[in-house]
Amino acid sequence: MKFQKSAYQYLVRGLISLGEVMNAGCVRRTRRELGLDQDPCEYQLTEDIVFTPDDWDCELHGDLYLPLLDLEPDSKSLPVVLLVHGGGWAENDNRYQMKKLAKPIAQEGFAVFSITYRLAPEYVFPAPVDDLLEAINWLSKNAEKYHIDMQRTAIFGYSAGGHLAELAAIRKSEMPENVSIRSVVAGGAPHFMRLDPDYPLVQQLMGHPWQEDVDRYRSATPVDSVTEDFPAVFVYHGAKDTLCPHPHVEKWQARLDDLSIEHTIHWVKGKGHIGTFLTPRDAVVRAIHFMKQHL
């Protein structure tokens, strides 16, 4: 079993590397267009930091990417991005997949904390959202140590990670006073969970069929639970995504419009759910530019 998992991760890493090569030309052009063509920052990576307290249900880890910039001893000049992996809320710690996102974000001068969270079916909603809030608490407590400015915080996730990023931002009133969530990036996310509440992965996250507690499903649905103080959000989505079909984005966009929340919707042409993650064309570059504008 361990061999199978290692072989799968090796295959995924290979696909990610191939995707980066295929995507390189588009990325270079968009970086020039957006004025992001300066030399990338070098960064330091510290892996497997435990961010949960001793009394948490299970020990959770994160990888911290810190740009190597010349900072004054008392400065807190690094904006920070909490990075959240996907995977259907279940089964695997997929932080290794997020290195393809963490690297270009850190190279633009952001501190990046790439985390995992409690996974279904052993843990159900709202446990993974609670974990994101605990990661924010850890960053807040260690902000001075790592020269992080928590007033300039973003949350970025793909697929299930994008869904959790949005739900965590909705609960920003529960975060420490020194934290300000300025933007959210959600790629390939199921914004409207009630679109297909009988989908097995959704029921596994929730722990019961939607008919047993409709209000609980609503609380796990960004479209239903968002409020007008939600931060600016950048959404990117595969134009041919059938796993999270178009109505997820359409319902989310309509709700954001209703509440006058700043948002950008970016469709990745010709790509499905996995293809958008592996070869997102210029979507990630545009998402980074969006965060730079708001942080």
C-alpha cells in the first residue's frame, strides 16, 4: 500500500513538472504584461511545522516558505498567503502538489504557509475549516518571529481547498484581532455545495445526507453563507470542468454581485478540473497579481 501511494505521488509530481514546462511560455508573456517580470525572490523552505496545539484531535503540519528579503529587525513587511490543497476533502495530505503554487507565490515576495487539514471520512465539516482558522492563529502567534504582516493576509486554495478557503474567510470574525483577510483565491472550487448534495464526496465531508440537516449543508455552502464584508475574491475555473460544473461559478458570481463584493472570474479555456490545476495557462499569474493589488 505504501509503495502504491509513493508510485502515485511520483506520477503526480511528473505530471505537475510536465504541466509547468507546457505552461512556461504563457506564464512568461502574462508576467511581462502585468509587470511581474522582475527577478524572482529566493526563499527558504521549512517543512512539516506542527501548527496545532497539543489538545487538537490530531497533529497537523504545514510548510513555510519565506522570501529572503532584506528586512529591518522590527519590520513586519511580508504579506502572507495561507495555501490549501484539494483532494475531495479526503484521504491524503496533498501538500506536495501545492509546491507548484507555493513556489511562484513566494518568489513574488509573499510568505506562504501550505497546510493540510483533518480529512474525511474520519473527520467531517466543520473540522477542516476549524483547522484553517487554527493555522491562521499559529501564523498570528509567530508573526513577529517570521516578519509577517498579518494585516496583509490572503487565503488561496484549489478544488476542495478553494471551498475551504472561502469558508474560512467567511469566519474571519473568529480570527485574532491582528489578522485582516484582504483577498481570497479559489481555483476549481465547489462554491455551491447544494448543486449536487448527494455526490459521495460531499456526503462524506458532511457525514450525513443533506435531507437530514439542510441548514448544515447551507452553512457549508459559500453561496449561502457569504456576507457583504467578504474580502475581494479571484476565481479561476476550467471552462470544461465537469467535476465542478459551471453553475458553481455562476451561482457564486451572482451572489457576489448581489452583495457588491469585489471579484474577478477567470475562465481557463479548454481545460477540465485536473487540467486547470496542472496547466492553468496564465490563471495563477493573474491570481498572484490580484493578491499583490490587495495586499
